[in-house]
Amino acid sequence: MPAEDSESLPRMQTIVVAIDGSELSTYALRVAAHMAQQDQARVVAVHVRHVAAAGLGAADVVGTLDTSRFYDAALEVAQDAKKSATKVLGGAGLTGWTYEERSGPQVESLVEAINEHHGDLVVVGSHGHNPLYDLIVGSIAQGLLTHAPVSVLVARPYRSHTAAD
């Protein structure tokens, strides 16, 4: 394949970022903001609330989960995600950004957002949840790699390489 210079590459117009309020999704926001500044693209930060109904029902049967606390915690996570988007994207001086909240299966909801906003790229943090969560709900990054109609950037914080690495 012939080498192309960056001027012949298409300019990104819309970057969708999956956020959950975690430090790694905040990093993904920073990466998206930097890229948006380069291409003068708009950023759509999307938080998806997903309630695994079967898991809630099973936990409720055995009396191990107070569902109102679960929903309160989900609301708190959504508020943290919105605050993070406002701080990072607003702080970067981007005027073309929005935050939206969706509910439903995360990957499908994110793919819908990508399609609706005509996204050119989706950015996601590398590991926003613990391994048990990923086992039960599934990895958002992996799902997007499989189902997103655009390129997926899995943002991982930079770590310097030393001779011991």
C-alpha cells in the first residue's frame, strides 16, 4: 500500500466517545478532545446506562440487592460522566461538543449514537470496569471493535518504557 501524507487523509467531522465516569473514560475524553482540536471536529460524549434485568431479578429473589440503591448508584455514575465531559471538553475550548445519555445495551446504544451522529471515529477507554463486570456484561471495547461501523480507538494512558519492560 502506498504511503499517504496526512493532507490526503479525510478530515474527521464527528468523534463519538463512550464514557462512564471512570478515570480511563476521562482519559478517552482527553484523547478525543485533542483529536477534535486537530481536525476541528465535534465530539459527542455518550454515557449509556444499562441495567442487566436478569441479574437484578436474580439478586432480588435471593434478597442480596436493594434495587433502589443500584439505580441511585447508576444516577451518580451518570452525573460523574457528565461532569467529566463538561470539565474536559469545555476546558479544552471545544464549542462543538455535546453530552448525551442513553439507556439499553451499551454496545448497541453506542452503535446507534455513532450512526445517528454520522460518527467518523469512536473512542473508548481501555478498561472502565473490573473483570467480573466484563464477564457478566461484556467488554464495551471488544463489542465496539466487533460491531462499530467506524474505526475504534481504545485509549490507554501513556506509560514510559524502560529497559525493564
